[in-house]
Amino acid sequence: MKVLVIGAQGQLGQDLMRVVDGAAVGLTHQDLDVTDGVAVLQAAQAHKPVWVINTTAFHRVDDCEANPHLALAVNAYGAFNVARAAASVGARSLFFSTDYVFGGEPRGRRNPHTEADAPKPLNVYGISKVAGEQLVMHGDPRALVIRSSGLYGTATSRKGWTFPELMLRLASAQEVVRVVDDQVLSPTFTTDLAAAVRRLMNDDASGLFHVVNDGECSWYEFAKATFELTKTQVRLEPQSTAAANRRAPRPPYSALASTRLNAPLRPWSEALADYLSQKGMR
């Protein structure tokens, strides 16, 4: 089963290349610009894959707010280009979306969003991903759309760090670390996400799935667990999102759960412990 992975050098892309193994052909942003519909179609025709996995995204949330044209170009129109090109050669397309499609309505904790919940994004990034979801399903009615949340993995990302790595770096450089405690999500280990994606592909799944590590936490709780698991001594203080003074609003509650997966992924705390062990941090 030949699989074309667009964004193969990203954090998730590298894990996907590993699980797909010898059947994968990886393309980077330098190889293929998804906003160029002609180039995307030519790539699909040249490789003739069974699946086209699109991991590309403009996901710097504050930059999306400042540049909605680019956010929509990559996350919506670019996603449509990929889905339509895949369908034109008889391939299936896979698009990754985000928990940031939610957050625009009041919601208490321990009530995660499922696939049946209507999106209500708070920012341009979330809006662009909702548009991408709709356009992908329009371009390829057999597409698989996966929403996930708070990704971190052992592969080096373009940012150069993951959230746990950033927390440990800050703890080594300053006496007090402040982290927002009013944003709740379902952080997800990309190793687990990639393995679940492979299973869904093998099952010939289509439509919308939420794929996250089980449970929820605030960014503050995620940082606290990181410090506890690594036995890092630092003063950790909660901070409000408003005090962080970011350009784009953030969802106060965007935890996800699935009613479609056969079984949930392992709990986020267990996945975090495994990640830290693999990175040699505990």
C-alpha cells in the first residue's frame, strides 16, 4: 500500500513515516507547496498512492490571527487541493484538524467534545481548520479527517522543542515558571497518534474521528506532571490566559473524546511518562 506523506519532516510526519514503513513516500514543504493546486495534482499523478496523508498546517495561532489569508490558503484551500488531487487518482486522503475548532461556547470540565458536537472556533486558526475539514470532505467524500490536540513527540519539530521540553528548559533557567491554568485540553503523544492512524487506515475508515490520549488537563497540570515525573524542583505558578497577553483568543475548554474509535488511546499521563523515558528525561 503506497502512502504519500506531505509534511514528512514534521513532528507527526516523522512518526507517520515510521509506522507506514517501507510503503511511505515523504514530501517536505520544500518539495511541495499545498497551495499550488497544479503541483499537488502533478505529485499525486506521479506517485499514484493509495493514501495521501496531509500533515501540513499553518498553526502558529497568533500569526494566523494577523494573517488570515495565509491561514486559509494553507489550512483550507491547500487541504482542498490535496483531497481533490488524491480523489482524482483514486487515492484516499487523510487530513489532520485540531481541538481549536471548539471553545466558543461555555463548557465545564470532564465533558469532552465528541465527533457529534458542532464546531465553534474562537480564532482564525480554528476557523481555517473547520473550513479545511469541510473542503476536504467536499474534495474527497471518502476522506479521513482526524482531530487531535496538544501534540508532542520524540522527533524534533520545526519549533525545536515540545511543551515538556520547554518546561524543563525554563525550569533550568529561572526560579519561577508560570503556566496558564484556564485552558484545558487532551495532550497527545504523536507516537500513539501515528499508531492509531495506521489502524484506521488498515480498517479503511472514513469520516471524522477524534484521536487523542485519554483524559484532560490544563497546561498548568501538564507542566506539573512533567516536573513531578522528572523530579524537577521549581516553583510552578498558575497564570491566566489574559495575563499571557496573546493576540489570538484561546479555547478555555477543548478536550476531545471519541464515540467512533473501537477503544480509547492510553491516558495522557501514561503517554507523557513514556515520552519522557524515551527522551531520557526520567
